[in-house]
Amino acid sequence: MTPRKPMFTSAVAFRPLLAGTALCTALLAGEAMAQTVALSAPGTAVRIEGRLLSYDNGTYVIETSIGQISVPTDGLVCEGATCPTPEQIARANVINGVPGERVALTATTGGLRMEGTLISYENGLYRIETPLGPLEVRAQGTTCEGPGCPLIPQDSAALAPAPQTQTQADGARVTVPRLDRAPDVRFAGPAPLLDRVVPALVVDLADARGARLDMADTVSVSAADAAAAGLPAGGMAFSLEERGAGTLVVARYTESPAEALSLADGAETDIALVPTRPGALPGQPLLGTEALVAVVSPQNTVAALSAEDLTEIFSGRARNWSAFGGPDADIRVIGLPPRSDVTAALAETLLAPRGLNARAPDTLVADTDALAAAVAADPTAIGFTVQSASDGARRLALSSSCGLTAEATPEAVLTGRYPFSREIRALPRAGAGEEAGLVLAHLQGAAQDVMTDAGMIGPELVRFSLEQEMGGLAARLPQIGDEDRRALVDTALRIMPAAERLGTVLRLTEAGDALDPASREQIGRIIDLAAEQGLAELFLVGHAEDTGDAFTSRDMGRALARQVRSLMLSADVEGKLDTTLLRTVGLGAVTPIACADAPGAAASNRRVEIWVRR
């Protein structure tokens, strides 16, 4: 099972311990506590009144008419001016334990390991229930693993990454891993990306090495609670143990890709994982591609929206679902923190090209998982997120004024039919250690599996069937009155049964004399693929905008294909294509991917696809 960062819906869901209870007492005790409160259990006749003396270790201590009593917090409602606030209870729970949760205690010198259920942790002493009965173990010289462990015992030599805070809707949230030594490999990047890629990577790495994989305990807490407890903030950590040696991998969250790159430049991380526009960082290791999607509740009746519709919604120009064929209900936008990389992608992808700004969200949530959950639960809600974190919500297809519809499938994303995506790149720091180099090399070699496991699209040039597109063209053929256009459709239908389309698309710069950066990188990969697989024939299929004359558009597409063929041959300095026949075909506007009246349609439709003879 892929280890994932633990997610908690409230502070009550976890109670990691710190040595002693001094901090809790300092936070919650005092003379103000010694005033009257009433404790009641909803749905029952239970009610206890008295003077609140303290709130500690998840327990109220009250002076009543029959003496001093201790009452556990669970299930009780406290009424009175001196009742602890929800924030105080959450803070206390951060430093209290989780009796009944599993723990494993290991001597730091090795040779001794005990597993059981945590009874308590106080004053540097664990009490655990084991098959041999209750045992007491001192924390000094001991490492604890499991959900019942103390967060960071004061008497341990625990290490943690440098403080890093991620801004969330309800304040700053930080994640603290428990580490017993300095990490061997340090990753940095936005949390939604690291949360999916790093666990998938370490699972694959452990399988390849035959290593035992453990995830260090992590707890998600507020920055205020972490600061009050003196806890350093970080991300998540994994240890791989093999043949007496181990590798400790730490992932540190950043608020933006730029911050991850800055950490790599400053030697504060070994590998920065960053999402970026296609072709923006050519030459850096490409791990894969991730689709960006608009999501709604499964109960929402709107099936698809155009890019223009989404712009209207997220800019605030449209605020009712009735404008898009939905019910007469206000549109509720669920958003991520302003500095989130996904928020930046929304602005860059949809709004900035049209000179617009994003409207303020109706609800701001902490992360992409929370966004999917909030949208799924509200039929009037909409959000913009990454496809890998959209489970539970329904991903909207993209519609258009001319009847083109695209869903965020791997083929549609890789061939430009679905326009909202970003590349995932790995940027190693100069001088990274040997182990970091080995892990990065494994990540590059296993990127297809790792990214697929992470819910994204791997970097390999995969082939896709043309059968569906061929069926659509065949159905349209009888309705095409223009003889020239019919002739081009016939050409496509003759080639398609014998070919498959590679998951890429090539484009020229505006000047038309060179490939754009993303395409230059793809050319080398196509040449390598042809050599490795011994491909006998490639079709370079040129497409163009609709000029109103089928053969004029065909000639434009053919010219594009010929230009790409010339550039490809020039790039093949090792003669890898010597045994591969490159055929150029012009289909013009037979299969557009953007409507003629859409912004940037001409540039979108001018492209060269690579079809492989089967």
C-alpha cells in the first residue's frame, strides 16, 4: 500500500505527546479556571456543575458539591465563561497522547524492539500494553513509531527539516515529521505534488532495492500550536532499510515552485519538484504531465463548460448556474490559498490571457484534497484543481461553440486537445550527494510507473488508437458537401487504419523557422523512440486553421509537416532515422482541436502529429 501523509479533520483526531504536561498546564490552567462551569452529554440527562480547576490531558478537573472529580473531554459539552475554547482544546490535544493507538519502540543502538498499544506517555516514560502485559520504557535512547507516539519527546535527539509554513484557509498549517538523524535525500516542492509523487517514488524504490519502507510519524498542526510547543515544521519523511544500511528521504513543502527552486539554489534541498508550463524548463528531467481541471459536485447537472464559461465564473462575471443551463442557484467558488501553485495556475491558464483577475472564493480550503471534498458535498460549488486530487468530485469536460468536447484523458492532454496542463520537472541542485543522485536516477527511470501511481501522466511516448477519431470522420463524410474537403477526409481514412498516434504534438515558433522549446525537446525523444523500436515508417501529419478553402489549409498543414521533417533530420546527427521512412501528410482543417472563433484558435490548430505505422 502506498504510504500517504496522514490527514486529520480535527485536532481531536490525534493526540501526539510531548514529555510532561507543563506546556498544557501553562496554556490552560490559572486562576480564571477556578470558576463555575457545567458539563453535559448531549442526548442524556448527565449534567455536572462545579468550579473548573484545570483542563489537562483531555480531562476536566472540577470541584463539585461532592468533592473534586476528573471528567474526560470526549462527548461532553462545556458551558460557562471559563470553559476552554476550541482552540485551547485543540492546542492541548496537540501535546496529549492517544491511548489505545499502536506504537513500536526501538532502541537507537539497535537490537531491541517492542510493539504494543500506548497506555500513556508522561515525564519521558512510555507505558505500553504488550502480549507480555504492561511495560514501562524510558524515552531516552528510544525511537517511537506509530500513530500513538509522542510528537517530539524533549529528551530525544530528534532532527527535523528547517521550518516551513504553508498558508491555509484557517491559518498556517505545518507538518512535522519525527526524524532521528539527518536526511540523505531532500525533496522540496508544493504540497499537492509532493504528497503524491514522493510516496509513489519511495514505494517503487523500496521494491527495487528490496528494502523495508517505513514512513516517519507526521502530524498536521497549526503553526501557532507548533510554535507554542517549540516544534519545527517540515513535510514528510520515509526511511528505507536494507542490509544494515538506510536511506532517509524527506519531503519539504513549499508555497510555490519558485520557493522550491530557491531552496535548491541555496543548497537547502537536493531535488526540487516543480510544476511548470510545457516547455518552460527544457533540459531538466521531465517526470510527466498533470491535467488541471474544473470540478463540480456529482449532483451538479451541468455536464460541460467552455474555457470562456470558466473564465466568466472564476472572474466573478457570472454568478448563477442558470447562465449555463443549470438550476437557478448561486455559484459557490471553492478556492485554495492565494499563494498556492494551483491558484497561480488558474490565473495563468484562464484569467491572465484575458486580462482578468480571480474573484474572491466563497470558501477557502486548506489543500486540494479538501477542495475536492468540499465541492463534492455542494451541488452549487465549483473549484479548479489538479486531476490527481479530484477524486469524489466530477471533472467537467470542456465544451466549445463548434461542438468540440474534450475531457482530461491522457491522449487529449498530450496531443493538445485538452489545453489545461502542466509539466512536472525535477531540478537537482548542483553538488547534491551521491545518494540524491541515485534516487533521482531511479525516479527518472521509473517515472512512467511512479507518475501513473501518483495519478498523473508519465513521460513516455505512448501510442493511442485512431479508431474513435476514424469513426467520427466516417460518420461525417456523407454530410460533407465540399468535394475538396471530402477528398482530405478520404486521405485521413486511408491512413488511420494502419497507424497509431504518438502522445505528443509539435509546433513551430511564430516566425515559422524553428520548433518551439517544448517541441525541440520532443524531437529528440521521437528520434530515440524510432531507433529503439526499429520503426519503419512515421507519418508527419500537418494540421492548420480553416482558411475557408480546404486545399489551402491542406497546403499549410503539409508545409508545416515538411518543415518539421527537415528540422528532425537536421537534429538526427547520429543517423538514428536512417532506416525510418518519414512521410509528410497535410490534412488542413479536417480535425481541428479549437473552434475557429476561439481566442488563439489558429495557433492551436497549427500543429504536426506523429502517427506510427502499425
